[in-house]
Amino acid sequence: MSAVEIEKPKSVWVSDITYVGTRTNLLYLALITDAYSKKIVGYDVSDSLSVEGSLRALDMAVKSRLYKAEPLIHHSDRGLQYCSNDYQKLLRDNGIKPSMTEKYDPYESAIAERINGILKQEFDIAKKYKRPEFKERTH
């Protein structure tokens, strides 16, 4: 991803999953962030690392996308959620080009990792988040 220069908003999304809550109330936050503006365009909180939470976050991002004809790259690590057939199909069905890290180096997903850090360190979401009511993903 470092070879791509991001020159405008809504051209590259970065995705990651981080934990929130406490050991007794552990939850997972799936985020999709616009790499240029750093705006979170999709998110989901769930009680597992299954692909469903990531799909709901991507679904939200896709629904908020205004310029569907413009090229868009989706960058993530090589987590099972992002490699899943369902996730890749949702990208493909919406004309979004997938990009993944080559190694398991957090610097290859630095923007996504930084957003996680800001949410945890500056907003302290890891301790404040309460278990939500979970909904099924809709298309």
C-alpha cells in the first residue's frame, strides 16, 4: 500500500478490527476508514471475530458511498474476514478493488492501526463500550 499515493478522498478505504470493552465484556470493532480524510465510513461492533461483523461494516460503507462510478480500493490485512468469499463478493459486486498487506506487518496498515489507536487512547472506547443489541446484516 505504501506505493500508492492517496491524492483525494473516497479513493482508498482501509479496514481493520480491534477489540473494545473489557475482559468480561470483550467486543470487536470492525472499521472501514477513508484513507485520505480519515473519516470512518463503516463500522460494526460484535461479540465475535466472525466475518459477519466485517460484512456489516462494509455494507454500511457501501451504502454511504456517493460516487459509485469512481474507482475505489479497499485495503486490509490478510485476516480471515477479509479473505472470505462473502467479503470478497461484496467488494466485487460493488466494483471495489481489493488490496491486502503482503506480510503481517502493522506498518502496511498504518492508517487503520492509527485510527484504532486514536479511538482507544484519546476516546478511551475500550473501557466505555457496552454490549449492543445485535442485528442481522441487510442487503
